[in-house]
Amino acid sequence: VFGPDGSPTPVVAVGSHDTASAVVAVPTEAPDFAYISCGTWSLVGLELDEPVLTEASRQANFTNELGVDGTVRYLKNV
């Protein structure tokens, strides 16, 4: 992609949603962490390698959303 003057314009791919971008920006090196995201919605969740597909999870109103780099955001609206 080039700007009007012909110089290259950086293009950055971000998370599919503002929550995805917020979660990937959590300043941690720990593999296991929880997050709270407050914006239009208030969400609490985990970033996982695989979705949680249990009946108990569904009954508790948790959801799985695609994350960044193949992760899954396992979260609940609070």
C-alpha cells in the first residue's frame, strides 16, 4: 500500500474486535491469566488454546470467540 506521495504506508492487522485487541495487549508473559474488559460491554475471561464446549459452560452463559494467533477468548458478559 502506498500513500499519495508514493511512499509505503504501514498496514497492521489487528484483532477481529476491540476485545480481541485488548486481550492480546494485556501486559503479561504468564501463560495463564484472566482479563476484565470494560467498554460497551463488561467481559471477564481467559485466553485459551481450545474452546470450552461443555454443557456446564453453556448453561453458565460463557462463550468462545476467535482470538489472535489461533487462540480462543473464553468469556462471559458480566
